Amino acid sequence: MVEIKQALQIIRSQDVPLDSEVVSLKDSLGRVLAEDLRAGFDLPGFDNSAMDGYALGGLQQEYKLVGEVAAGDLKEIIPKIGEAVRIFTGAKVPQGTSAVIMQEKTEVKNDLLFLDQLPVEGQCIRKKGEELRSGELVFNSSYKITAAGIGMIGSLGLDKVKVFKKPVIRLITTGNELVAPGGSLQGGQIYESNSGAIVAALNSKGFTSAGNEQIKDDFEQIKTGIAEALQNAGVLILSGGISVGNYDFVKQALEENGVDELFYKVKQKPGKPLFFGRKENKFIFALPGNPASSLSCFYIYVLPLLQKLSGLAGNGLLELHLPAASDFQNRGDRPVFLKANIEDNTVRILNAQGSSMIGSMAKGNALAFVEAFEKIEKGSLIKTFLIS
């Protein structure tokens, strides 16, 4: 059995393969750049107007209007001293322009322009290269692309980007008692919910499952299912069958498939019977079968590795330290991850903390962490991991 810190260190220290691919910019949200991105030209590429107003020749308070320039116009009007050109936001500023005055600070009579106040040299002009110079670094490799990032990259004229590939993930659930939702239950059976929860958790964090399979508690079937899944999966997640019962065949099946154990069992509640292993460049997690245990272990242990395999730092969920809404005493000898809800900038530990109870987890948005035998007093800071 390993401590939580040791388990996380083992996961985060893994040497992982990072492959890249070129994707359409429109499909790159949340992906991680696999190379540095530099500007291919100055941005903006020309002096342009920051306002709807007038491009001024010289700095005075009265001008003669001599033309108009809209955004995208190719015509060239050069105002002389004492002349002004009607101009619109984003339009190329005519050569020789001293400043641009916003239209709200002017008055037009016939073809004459009168200013409310004397302008300042260069005002309301976006200078060429003001944001980026040609060759300047825009984003480092490892930048996670945001909506604004897509806008930035698009403004450089790029419609494709080189990003790290995401891992191919497959999921296996085991159990004789499990029935797919929508089916009919018989005595002793329950509906299988772990795969749906894990797939949804994957999706919420930007990942997808390439395949989900449900297998009975049969050693040969489990062994074969693992072998087939490992043929094209970079990460295999199993749920159930990893404890020490007579029908828990997953660990043995993994061993017979050549999976090297990196750790088995973590000193924690819930989720003690957690397995992490590796076969060449493929990684395997066997999660407990209890729903809350399974999902908690996914967030704390599986997510950091998936992030690292995608080119991210692999820090997992966002860690916060917030005031506890009430007292809490952990009377056990193992650290606990507690279903919790962050509201009004405090952490409220929820009722129904059993490892099989997924309902309370569905009502929360976080996992609160309390050490063995630790007493948390109302208002004291408690380590909390934000799920959503």
C-alpha cells in the first residue's frame, strides 16, 4: 500500500510519449501547441484607425474635408496640412496623418470640419506592429489553446495548428450484477453507472473514450478483454473487480497480460483498492467498483496522467484552500476525499459520504481533503479540489 503523495508522484514522474498532429484551427480549442508559434508579419500590418472619425493633416482645429476611407479600402488619399479625411474603425490611416479625432468631438458644416479641442499627435492611431512584430513569439509550445487564442492565431492568417495528440482511452467495467440502464433488473442486480459517469468526466475535461465494454466476472473474458483493449489504447481504465474478493479477477488478468504494477492500493478513503500499471507505453488504471470511489479516483489520479499525455503539466483538478462551512472530524486512520460543495466562498462537506453513494457527489462540485485523525474547525482553511 502506498501513501497518496507517493501514488501521485509515481503517476506524475512517468516518462510519457508525446505525439503530434496538425488540426484545423476551428477544432483546436483546449488542445496544446506542439511547437512555438511566431508571428509571420507585423500585427497590425499597417497603421489603422482606432475610431470612427477623421484623419487629420496637421494639428489645428479647422479642416477641409477631402475624402473618405473605409475599412478594407485600397484607395490612397493623402491629406495636406489643413485637410481631413473621413475614416472608420480599422481603416488604413492615410500617409501623412497627424492624428485621428473621434467624430463625437467634431462638427461638420458643408465641407468644413471643426474640432472641439486641439488633437494630440498620433492619437487614436493603432501603429503597425503595435501588438506583434514579425518573428516575435506569440505562444510557447505547451500553450493550451483558448477561445481568445483561436482568435489570436486566426489573426495571423493560420487555419491549422500543430498540437499534441490526445491519448486513445478505452474503458472496461466488470461485474455479474451489472445491467445496462434501460434493461430489466432481476434479484441481486443493479444498473451499471460507472461507465456513464467516467465517460462524462472524460468529456468534461476535454477527453473522449474510444470504446466501452462491459464484461462479466469471468477470468478468461476479462483477460481477453484487456488484451484486445491494449492493442489500440494508450490508456485503459477498468472499473470493478480489483479488490480481493473471490470474483475479483482484474489484477491477475492484468499480470497475465504483461502489465507491470507501479502501485496497488492507496492509503485513503474512498478508493483504497486502486491499481496503476504500465505495459511499454500504455498505461492502465483499475478503479474500485463503488461509484463514488471510482469517480473520485478518476479525478485525483487518472486525470493528471491524461493531461500529461496531452502535453499539459498534469496538475489535475484545480486545488483551492477555502474556509470550511462547519466543523468536521476525521476519526479514521486514513486520509479522506469528501464529497463537497463550494458555495459563497466556503466549503460545505455533504452528507452521504459512503463509497457507493453517487447521489451526494452529483449534488457537489468539489472534493475536500482531510488527513487521518484531522479535526477541521469552522472557518479554517480546507484543501479542496474543484471538479466543476
